[in-house]
Amino acid sequence: MSRARDLITSNISGENQVWISNGWADRFGLDAEDVGIGDSPEKVAAFHAGRSLVMGYLDDAHEATMRRLSLIPSEQFDQLVVYALGDTRPVWRALVGMAGDSTQHTGQIAYLRGMFTGMGWRRRAGWA
């Protein structure tokens, strides 16, 4: 999700992705243009990254995303921008798509967490 947010908001702002400019692609040992979309099962299975590396990129990408979002002028919302893999759409729609994707992926992660850990995580959080 952080990779997509970095990519989309950099396209909107015209800034470089922190993935590239702050050296995260090199730290992960991945191609600078890699976005993780359409990766083969073998490539996904071979990917291993430590928690501190992942969280470092998450924090850096989140900070850049929030700063970029705060600087979007209202007149830019109707301008076309590359969303992902060449799909062009208005800025407002790219942001809605980004938010929707984030929500869906967070739900998918929670679902998988429940499959692996059972319902106990809900009880520990105070849910019935």
C-alpha cells in the first residue's frame, strides 16, 4: 500500500518517489520501477524483508504522501494523472482509488490475520 501511495502521490505532485530518491529500491534489492503489481508467485515467495526495513519505507512514504496531499490545489483535482500501469484518470479519482485500495487491502490483511491466528485477536482487542 505504501508503494502505491508513494507512486500515485508522486505522479500527482510531480516529485520523485521516495522509493527511488531516498534509496528504498536499492535497500530492498528491487528494481526502481517495480511496483509489485502482477508479480509472479515465485517472485512474491522469494521476497523477504525485515520488519525495520518495511516500517522504515512505510514511514518515509507516509510522510511524503501526507505532505504531497496537503499541497494539492483545488484546481488540480480535475487534471489527468497517471494512476498505475499507465491508467490515466483525474486527480480526484486517483485519490479515491488510492483510498479504496488501501481500505480493501487493510481488510484483506485483517482477514488473513484472522485465518492464521483465529478469532482470539478480536477478544484481546476487547471485541465480542
